Amino acid sequence: MTLHLTWRRSAAALTAAALALLGAVAVQAPARAADGPTLPLVVQSTSVGLPQPDDSGDPPQISWSLAPPSSGPTVTDVVVSLDLSGISSFATADSGYPDDTVTWERGDLGVGGTGGLVDLHAKPDAPLGSTGTAVLSGTADNATITPITVRVTVGAVGLVVNKLAKVGHAKPGDHLTAPVTIANTGQLAADGAYLTMATTEGLAYTQHFSNCAYSKKSNDDVIATLDNNMVCHFDTTLQPGAKYRLSAPIGIDVTSSAMWDLVRYKAAPEPGTPVIGPSDRSDGPVLTLVADGDAPSGEQKTADWTVDTDNTADLAAVGDTASGKPGDTVQVVAAIRNNGPASVDNETSDDQLGVMVDVPEGTTAVKVPDACYTSTEAGPGTQKTGAPKYICWTKPPLRPGASVKMPFTLRIDADAPALATGTVRATTVYDSPLPFDTDPTDNTAALTVHVEGGATATPTASSGGSSTGGDASTQLTTETGAGSAPGSSTTTGGTGSLASTGSSGTRTLTLVGAAALVLGGAALALARSRRVRRAGTGA
């Protein structure tokens, strides 16, 4: 009997591009058919483990997608089938249907492609280790669809890592150790494993190991600012119910730019991470796994280690000046610069860095950066022109020496004063204090427009700061990037002292960057929330 499925849930609509970013795998396409393009089926994973006994709360899935060709006519009459005959002796699909084939009739392949998924369950009497393959294939009127095979096994490897206690009051120049352990809480042995680790840029690895690869490239499950990546391969067989420690703790250096930092690490069985080739290996000793007792309960697949460092960052506002006549449009660039020494990483909620702009009196904002919203008592408002005040989101991190520039195009009003004055101020998106900035005197600068033939009324005075020319040719320039308000998904982080101000708190590091922006809701969004204690309350 054949089970025909309609579009059962919205998750099935994952496109081939999105699945590819999540680590999807496709087989090599055969030669192109004479009557149309060759399209590969893509699956989220080519290896699926089935819990035994069955845990129907969150069953494993075979999830696939098919993307349309980049050019040419629409592919028509698309039918995709999943042959389960290779696993039917020990597994069932979709709540126990006994069918050997699941079929999706998709019709025309439109923009964005199509996809589907099916839940899998181990039969109650299926012995651990039973294994077989399920084959996805497809047909279309005017295209060739490449099949792909998924290996399904009863039982699963469950690698987890320990949670490291957060570090507060670290000092630049400190050397920390990360005593990571890996345990197998699954039912099957892992024939080798990978440990992946990534840190924010305020931290660095003290030592390199010869069976580990290091890079500055963000991988698919970390945000762009977690760019110190390490992938270590272990040949050890990890037995079910056993825990393993590293033969040497991983050393972490606290750099001069550290302030609010994070280490994210996780373990994965083979296969799951590309094999480290000889050219990828580093010099140094071999890092190994050493048996260390029974697997504990309460561990997790991925862990975050928070490191808070007593450090400061001097944020300075940078103003701009323009000239024109009533009716002219001019541009002023509102900017903030980080004079260091610390890098200011992503803050969310009330604390994310922002650029506050008071539009010069007698002018009207006719073009504002995409990252800027009207400023209200409740926080960022809407994206529109003509408002008297704006708050602009920044894309972290703001490194020492880097600037964020927000160009505003202004129309000079008919009744503008001879000197139209506004301000730019370094703050947060909800105008909260900056406890790490011990020199607030340079947080504000003037934005001025000299108006030829302007009214003689005395303009409103700006509140201190310096005024220097901005880059008028820049539409939206930032050496670290600038972007819209981030999403709301957060993960609790750690607390710690903030420099010599005596402030402490918890902060949130949001999943922004290439993985989040490209994937949208499908990507991982990481955050650390910081609740800043008022200065003077003690560390």
C-alpha cells in the first residue's frame, strides 16, 4: 500500500538553500536529461537514529527539499517518493502506517521550491543496531530528479558536554582553562567524535593541538562574532553511558579587547562534521579523550561558557556640518566611535548600542538609514521620515577604533535659523546608561547646518562634544556593520563586574550575523542578557 501525503506542516517548506545552510547533503547529480534540467533532492541528514523504546514526543524525521532550476521553463508534474522497504522490518513512518512507500504529488515546481518530511518510529520489538536504508526519488515531466539515500538505525548516539561555570571579574591578560567533558547518553557507541568550539573575539586559544583545525570563519551554528573556531577529531570509541575528559584542558587567553565574551562548544559523532584533512591540522600535541566514569544526567548537546572581564570602552560621538539655502537638501553623518580598549559586543533589549540623533532645528529628515527608527519614550518606534528624533540600531561588535556612521538627508525648511543645530549621542537603543564607559564627556556631538539667508532666531544649543566632518558619500557605512532591530529569541547568559564603575549584570548576546540574517527563523539565534546594576552598588 502506498501512503499519499499532502503538505502536512509548514516546516516541510524548507527550501534547498535553507537546508544547505543547516548542513544538508545532496548526492552528485547525474548527467542532465535531454528534455530538461537535473535537480538533486536534498535531505537535512543522511543518517537518522531511532530511539528505542520509541519516544513519540519528538520523533526523528526524514526531511527533504527540491529547488527549482535557476533558469528555464517551470518544472511540471513533480512527484517525490520515499521507499521504506529497506527499513520496514524495524521501523514505521507517520504514526505507524505500515506502508513501504510515501508519495508526495507536488505538481509544478514554483519559486522557492518544495519539500516534505515524514516522522519515523522504531517498532517495539526492533533490536538495537538494526539498520537499513530509505531511498528518496522523484519524477517530473520535463526534468530529471536525482535520488538520495538515508541510513536509518535503531538506537542513537547521544553525545553531550558539561556546563562550565561562568567567569566574572576576569582581567585582560588572564589565562583560563576549559575542562570540557564529553559523555555518551545514547544507546549506541560512537565510533569517533568531534568537538567544536567557537569564541567571541575577546578570547583566544592559548595552545593549538595537532588533531584540531582552527579558523576565523563562522560555521553554521554560531553567530558571526563567534569567529575563533576550533574543530578537534577524536578516534576514541565512546561507549554508551560513559564519560570522557580531555587529556589536556583547553587554554583560553583573555585579550586586551575582552569585556563580555562567550565560548560555545558541542560534541558530535562521526559522521556529522567534515573530516579534518592533513592540510588542516595544526602543529602541537595530540588532544585525546580519557575515560572518566559514568555519564552524568543533566548535560546538554551544546553549552555556552560566559566570560566577563573588568574592562572599559570609551564611546565617542562624532558630529558633522553641512551648508545650504532654504529648500536645499543636505547630508549630515551621525557617528559613534569606539576608542577602546574593549570591544563592545552585541547587546539586546535595553542595552544594545544605539546612535541617538536629534535632527537639527529648522530641517526635516527626508531620508534616514534603514537601521534608524523614530525615538519615543517607550523606545524605538517606526521607520519613517520627518521625525524630530531617531534611534539607530548597530550591528555588533563595535571594535576598538571602529565607527558606526548613519547618514541623514535633510531638507532645509523655509523658516530655518542661520545655524540649525542638532546632536548625535552614543547610547543604547532604549537610552540606558553605558556603565562600561567611564568618560561620558565625549558621548555627545553637534550636527549643524549653516543656512544661507536663514532666520536670525537663536538656535537651540547642542550639548557638548566634538564636531568633525562625516563621510557624506556614505549611504549606510559602519566598519562593523549596521542593521535593523534584531529578533526576540534570546538565551540567558552570565553576570559579572563592569570595569571600575562597580556595575555588574547579565547581558544578552543575540544570534545575528550571517547564519541568522540568511536563515531568518531557521537559524540559531544566540543571546546573552545583561541586567546592569547601578554604579556604586558594588561588584
